[in-house]
Amino acid sequence: MNIIIAGCGKIGTAVISALVSEGHNVTAMDKSLGVIDELTNIYDIMGVCGNCADCETLEEAMIGSCDIFVAATGTDEVNMLSCYIARSMGAKHTVARIRDPEYNDRSLSFMSQTLELSMALNPELLLAQDLHNLIKIPSAFKVEYFSKRNLEMIEVRLKSDSDLVGKKLSRIRGKEKEEFLIGAVLRGDNLYIPDGNFELQAGDLICIFASPADMQKLLKSLNMLKKAVKDVMIIGGSKTAFYLSKILATTGTNVKIVEKDRAVCEKLSESLPHTTIIHGDGSHHDTLMEEGLNSIDAFVALTGIDEENILTSLFAEEFNVPRVVAKINNNELTKMAEKLGLGGVISTKSVTADILTRYARAVENSMGSNIETLYKFMDGKAEALEFRVNADSEVVGTPIKDLKISRGILIAGIIKPGNKASIVTGNDIIEAGDKVIVLASGKRLSDLDDILR
Amino acid sequence: MNRRMVLYTVGTAVKIEAALLLLPAACALIYKENSLKAILISAAICLAAGFALTLVSRPGNKVIYAREGFITVALAWIALSAFGALPFYISGEIPSYIDAFFETVSGFTTTGSSILTDIEAMSKGLLFWRSFTHWIGGMGVLVFIMAVIPSLSDRNMHLLRAEVPGPIVGKLVPRIRHTARILYIIYVVMTVIEIILLIIGRMPVFEAVVHAFGTAGTGGFGVKSDSIAGYSPYLQWVITVFMLLFGINFNLYYLLLIRRFKSVFKSSELWVYFGIVASSTAAITANIAASYESFSTAFRASAFQVVSIITTTGYATTDFDRWPVFSKMILLTLMFVGACAGSTGGGFKIARIIILAKTVKRELKKLLHPRSVSALKFEGKALSESTVSSVSSYLSIYVFLFFAVLVLLCFESFDLETNISAVAACFNNIGPGFGAVGPTLSFAEYSPFAKLLLSLAMLLGRLEIYPLFIALSPSTWTKK
């Protein structure tokens, strides 16, 4: 598919990288010639230098044959305008990055309609939602939902004192009464799709599928669930901090934002009446102690400086804060931070890249998008996809144990219409209208039938 | 440096050469010639060497950087020439290996300088291979590999940039593989059209194919010792027009295909190219008209020669060495101008000349208005300062190398005109020069040392100096 990415900042570059590895024909567009030169050196893409809201530049990038146009510059208005122009010049789908809270209320749907946007992307909001999930389950690395929260997937790193270490999966499953599935294990650099005889070790990163209710019980019985989060401290008053506070406020959590800039503080306090805004430097030892670092349940570092986020988070971990999450934009730093023992790391880029990858695959399929959701997890080595089952699919009507499924593929769950999700057993039969959650490693799925050999 | 990836790519190129040798083998088979054996043995050697190289260097890490790109291209071209010389040497039709190497380098670099004194005595299979090297070298071997072999590396852009001539190398479409394919499709289609037009003009099929290869790669190897002189005016005009067409930037053909006519007609390089051809033809026609029986003959001869030299092809319809000094000087100047960037032609390239002229104009303006700021634009786009300075430094290294080769060549016992034109003809990938290396004579008289030196000059010219320079500099190979 022909995809144009306008605006090649952090988000744009992450999207380019993801879409190129998906095999799409990508054209990058940016005002700076240096950025374009650099990108065309690294990726197999075409570069166009110019203003993305200018029709001549768009024409040079062959907008007429473009399937998806993504505007990801730093300015919302430019993104909207260029999407509008791109759409009227023949782009089939347009995606605009719109992140200002002012646009992200009721006016968004009106705007999307008027501008004929296929999707409005708000990386900060997406990140805030992810952060919220992470804070809720403090021991998880990553929490994702399928089918409107009917099924949950979490990623957990096993510590040496965990009850699961040294046990075979068949035994674990026999012991616990909840319905769950350990779908994948990442040990070192190798990804395993485990069977009943697989023995878990300390340090393994495992992913668990279960319905939300069962997940809570399971985590409780495994001693992985700590007390509910009541007090959250956020360093840095960014847009993400704003969205996160707003979500947390609806669940009755006490939120405290520490921000350096007085003007930003004042603006935040206007729009977030239930949140405590502190004007102070989040990297100051005294400020943190004064605001009660040792008595909070969760600490989230969201400043624009990766290094500051890493350091303050490590500091917070020293005080045994149950949940610590740092936003890190630079991937290299993420690896270093994880080596230093920082558990929760999150980045805006990967969230956005995941969403666009899913969107591109859905558009490619174009049969009304079979893929409902797509998550990359296990360090990007595996994908979890949710498919809607069509009546003409080849998997319909055969018990799962009789299907010839390729290596590296696991059917994790089936959601029957109107029912709650269930973990798959070999006797289940997939029917049209169901939603199926599939875990795939080493294979790129764009249709449910792709899972068959 | 990723040595394994470099060797692997070179090995792949040699394997491809083995496959390409099957075409001249088929030709030798059709004409039932003895050269078939020599060609097949060479193909087997290429295949064995290619497999050996790719097996020892199976790369784990496929990432390459600009440096690997340059070195791969340089080594691949040297290896292809070394192996490509085998058929001539093994068959015994060119007894000296250095002569065979010179002839092959001259083929791949689309120069067309020859050491053969009696072309018509060669077997058809080898003549086919000799011209086919022009065709392969014209668009580039690695571009061909990119078009046919999926995902050699993720960063093939470095290879493309090192192999395709011109100051600015861009892609036509996002994927490099598709870009390479489009380029080759245009190339093949134009070659086929020329073959058909030549056959319509009653040229024998074999000669039509060989001459089309020579024209397409802007090479200049023929099958007759008097080059194109013996053919009818129609055939000469067909070759003139196609030489002119193959000297145009191939990106423009793609723009025509996708119906962006406006951008084609706005291309300043195209108009400068046509302008130089038209004015040089007019000047030479006026200068030589008196010595020809009719105006049309003089016009045809001068048009053919101007186009042949500026596109760096090197075909001849007349012994231009006997023309007046003024006409010869124009031709010598055109040797340095060269064809458009992104074409199959060699030389300094018109794009660079335009950029240089604009730089000079800007410098003059700066002398008058020291505070003036002016951006340089080329083909409607502002040029980055790094492109401008790279063009200037290319000029310096180009001039410097030209004189270095010339000084070394003057150990030979030829007059200055011969030596200057020989270096100019090889360095700019043209073919024949003046004096003792004129269109009716050959490079056979030079010593083996001079032949190797001129081979190097041809490679430097075709690859635009830097790749070879980087590959040969010791600091590239020592670990820091």
C-alpha cells in the first residue's frame, strides 16, 4: 500500500519504521531536508521535502495514488489542513494527529466528519490510557484489552520469589480455579509459545490472558495484586499528564502533579479542579520528599527529558513506591533503564505505531476490517490480534483441536456475541460473528484464515 | 565495517555475471562457433567464484552504511571486469590478459575504447559479449541485482547512490526495488524499440542487437572497423536519435510515463543538453560544410559526432580526426561536458555544470553585494549547501585526477594530442580520441602499464571517482 507520512518527528519516525517493516511503500514528508536525508538513508522509503499542506508538495509525493495519508507534524491545525487537502486531492484515507485537549472533546467528531478524517490520532491520550491500565495492575509491564474489556492480556516479569517459578504450566493451571492462559514466554531473546510441560523460570516475561474478573482473582491468589492505588504523583505537567489526571479523577484517585513552569501550573489547575497542582521542580529531592514520596501508591514521570524521568523513577523505586512508570522516548535509553531495573517504561511512539500498523492492515484487507485490535508485545516479538469472524472463513465450524494451525500461532480466546470471553479449549468451535483472539509470532497475519497452514 | 556484507554482495554480482554469460553462449551456439566452449568455461568459473564468495561471507548483519556502499560498488566492478575478461583470454582471441581486461573494463564502463586492430576477425559470440557488457554497465550491475534479488539489504540506497551517476540521486517510487525495476523496464523497452527500428532499416539482426547495446549503454563498441560509417543515412539517424535519448536522465522518462509532462518540460538540464547539442552541431556544420559534397551530409556527420561525443558513446561515421582544429576542439570540450545525470552516459554531467555555473554567478554577486544572501535552485528546488560544495569538490578531484593520469601516461612515446585525448576519452567513458587513438585506430600500441592506468581511469570515470578512491585508500581497511 502507498502510505505518506507527513511530519517526521519522533512519532512520524516510529510510524515509518513500523510501516516499512510491514512492507508498505512509504513516502516521508518533512520541512527539513536534513531529516529527509537521514530517514532515506536508514529506511527504504522515498523522501519529499516541503510543506505538507502545500498541494505542489503533495502532488510530488503522488497523493493521487496514496492509500493512507498520515499527518503527524507538531501542529494540530497543519495536520487538519493537510489531511483535508490530501483528501480532496485523492488520498483514500487520512489520519491526523490532533493532540490539543481543546480539540479533543465533542468538537472532534464534528471536525472528523467535516474534514473527512478516517482517524484522529492523539498519542498523548493513548499513552494516558495505557498508563492508567498500568497503574491499576502494579506488577504488570503492559496491560491490554480486547473486545471492549471482555478479555485482558497482561505482561508480567516473574521475580525469583514468585509462586510460579519452577512450576510446569499444566500444574499451575490445575491448581488455580480461574480460567486463564499463559500465551507466550520471553526468555532472554527467545520467544516460546509454551505447552503444558513448559517450566517457568525467574526472569521470564510471561503474558497471561484472562477475563478481567478472573484476572483480578488470579493475581490475588498469586500474590501479584497489591492494594488498590489511591495516591498518584505525576512529575511534569504535559498533555499526557493532563489526560491521565482526568482519567484517574473519574475513578476517585488522588492525583498530584509537580510542574516547574508556573504558567502551565495555572492552566492545569483551571482545567483539573480535582487535582493538586504543585509548582516545583520534580527532580529536586526536597520537593519530592515534601510532597510525600514515601507514602504514595504510584509514581509517574512524564517530563520531556528522558534522563530526568529515569533518575526520578529509580529514586522513587528506592522508596518502595509500589508502582513506578517512566516515559522514555529514546529506545536506546529504554534498554539501559531496563538493565538498571526500572520496571515500568512507556513511550508515546510505540503506542501510536501499533495503532497505525493495525489500521494499515485493516485498510489493506478492506473487507470492512477484519482486525479489531492489534497489539505488539513481548518486546515487539509477538502480536496479539482480535479478528471478527466472517461466515466464509475457513476456520468456521471445525473444533479447534482439528484445525491445521501453523507454527507460532495460538488461538487464545473466543468471544461469543452477548457472552463474556472464554479461554479456548480444544473442543471449542469458532462460529461466524464470534471474535477470536490470536497470538502470533514470526508471522504477519492480516486475515483470520492466515493462521491455517 | 561490514566486510561480510560487502563480499556477499560482490559474490552475488559475480554469480549474476555467470548467468549473463549464458546470452553470448546462446549466440555462439546459434552461429556454431568455437568460442562457445571458452564462454561456458568462464561462466563456470564465475559461478564457482561467486558461490565461494557468498558461502564464506554469509552475513548475519545486513546493515550497511555509506562506506560499505562505496566499497561494494568499487569491488564489484573490478571483480566483474576481471571475470568478464576470461572469455576473450580463454578463447585466445585476445591473447594477452591485460588486453582482455582493458577491453572488458572499457565495455562495462561504457567507454568503447578498444585494443582490437581487426574487429571483423572476432567471433560473433565474443563480439556479442563485448557489446553486452556495455548494456549491463550502462544502467549498473548492482541496480540490476537490486531489481531482481529481493531484500539484499535494507539500506540499498547507499549502493544506488554509489553506482548511479549524478550529483543528486533520488528514487522514483518509495521502494528501491521498484525503482530499480522501473529503470530497467524503461531501459529494456527503449533498447528493443531501437533494435526494431534498426532491423526495419535492413541492418542484419546480429548487428542491430550489438549496435543497440552499444547505443543504450552509451558505449560505442561496434562490429565494423569503420564503426557506423558503412551504414545508410536512415540507420545513422536512428542511432543519432537513440544516442541522444539514452543521454537523458531516466527519471524524466518515468515522469512521462506517469503523465507529469509539465515537470519534464521544466527540466533545465534537458534544455541545456539540447541547447549544447544544437549549437555545437551548427558550429561544426558551418566549419566542415566546405569539405563535404552536400550540406545534408555535413549536417548528418556533425550531428552524429556531436551526439556521439556528448553522450560519451563514441561511435563514428567519419574520421573526425581529419576535421579542422576548431571542430576538433569543440568535440574535445564536449568530451568533458558529458550527458545528463541519471542517464547511461559518462563525463562531468550537465547537472554539475549548471550547478557550478550558478555557484560562480552567486560568488560574483557576492563580490558586488557582500551581504547578499541567495539560495541556489536547480530543477525548481533549492539546493542544500552540502550538494553545492560536493559539486565543487568533485570538480577539483576530477581535474586533479585527470592531470595525474595524464602525467603518468606521458611516459609513453605518443604526442601530446594523442595522450590528452586518450585520457579524456577514457576518463569520460567516450572511446576514441584524436591522433594515434583516433576513430579509425586503437589503443593497442600502448604499453601494458598504460593500459592498466587507462582501465583505472575508465573505472574512476564511470563510478564518479569516490567509490574507487574510498576502496583503494588504506584507511578504509585498517581498523581504528
